Amino acid sequence: MRKRIVAGNWKMNLTFEEADELLDELMTELEQASLPRDAQVVVCPPFPFLEMTTDYANDSYFMVGAQNVSEREPGAYTGEVSAEMLKSCDVQFCIVGHSERRAYHGETDALVAAKVNRLLQNGLRPIVCVGEVLAEREEGRQLEVVGRQLSEGLFHLDASQMAGVVVAYEPVWAIGTGKTATPAQAQEIHAHIRSLLASRYGDATAQEVSILYGGSCKPSNAAELFGCADIDGGLIGGASLKAADFMAIVKAL
Ligand code: PEP
């Protein structure tokens, strides 16, 4: 059965000392928390803090994700980070297709597909973000947009590969804006994603895939969102930078 997951995306925030302090607080809090057996917590720091984060993770109850990976095999690509490097640093997850990378770094569905392949070839689990921008929602095109992102970014995979992928539905108009999708709006898209997975791969695989909600998720709305049938947890941006807020969201799993 699929896992319930809360993943924290720190984005390009924090200094080394601040990251160290946050990880220390998280480790202490997680030791004391009693989480459901099917719950997983993932912390996705910037690259320079990955090693420190995996050191903490080895003694704690969370797993580590990167925020990006190169679509290329190792070689002469200055400034890039390969899936092999992430694997060798004990990283288990990697965010792909985040709306900020789609908007500012030209990450297309084809690039998402290539990055997903590189991650799966190296035994890492992609967290693939999909979601519509405000204009697309206003035009009522959210189901079509998410369907295209899934089919072009992921549906080249076979069923066993798909079962290793985590999907994050992140309406772009809700990211970092304080505007959260209502539980009904989020559940509608999550159910649609699961039905597309079921049509492409069959019901058993669709039931294996964790589908996370992201977009201004916070302690005050996490429980209601996570209570929806097809919402299996959250991808958390701003609220993952404060241990108390992040832990309150984790406890809503
Ligand atoms: C994100 O960037 O993945 C995100 C969900 O951000 P926030 O929680 O800050 O809206």
C-alpha cells in the first residue's frame, strides 16, 4: 500500500549554520513523535547541505531528497549534479519538474522525463511536480494541463517504474502565495491523477503511487487536506523552514 509522505523543500534558503540548527531540531522532534507506520518524512535541502543532512538522517527518522538533478550521464557538464552523485551521497528522493524550475530554468515535460529516467536508473525516487498556473485554472484547463504533464513526463515508464514515483500536485497559483487550494479543489485533481494512472497502468499500480499536495500547506490546513481520500501527504515549501511548523504538518499525516 502507498506511503503517506511529507517532504520539505527548503529551496534556496538557509546558511550552513541555520540548516544545522533546523536539522538538529527536526531530529529531536522526530525522535519524540509517534508517526503512523506508513508515514515517511523527507527533507530536501540545497546541494551544499546534502551531506550534513544525510549524516543527520542516518541517526533519525527521515529520508533525504535533492531539489534537482542533471538529465545527463556523468561527464563534462560544469555546475551540474548527476544522479550517480546523489546516489553515492545516500540521497533517496529528488524533486523534478517543480514549477520554479519550469518557470525560471526551462524545465519542459521532455526534460522532466529525461531526469526521471536518470533517477530511476540509479535507484532514486523522483518526486514529480505537476500543476496549472492561475490563467490555466481561470480558463478551466487544470485537468488538461495536469494530464499533459503526466503523460509527457511520466507515462513512458512501465508499471514497476511508475510504482517508484511520487507525484506532487502543486497548483502554481498556490505556491508561496498563502492561497491554498480548498480540500475539494485539491481532491478533484488528485482523484483525476489517480484515474489517469489507473487508465494507463491499472488500478493496482495507481493505488501504489503516493500523490502529495503542495501549495501554501501549513499547520492550520494540513489535516483537512491530508484527510482527503487521494491526498497522501504534502510537499512543503515555506513551512518546512521552521521545525515547529514542519513537525505540525508531519503530525497531520
Ligand atoms: C513548493 O514550493 O513546493 C511549495 C509547496 O511551496 P509553499 O509551501 O511555500 O507554497
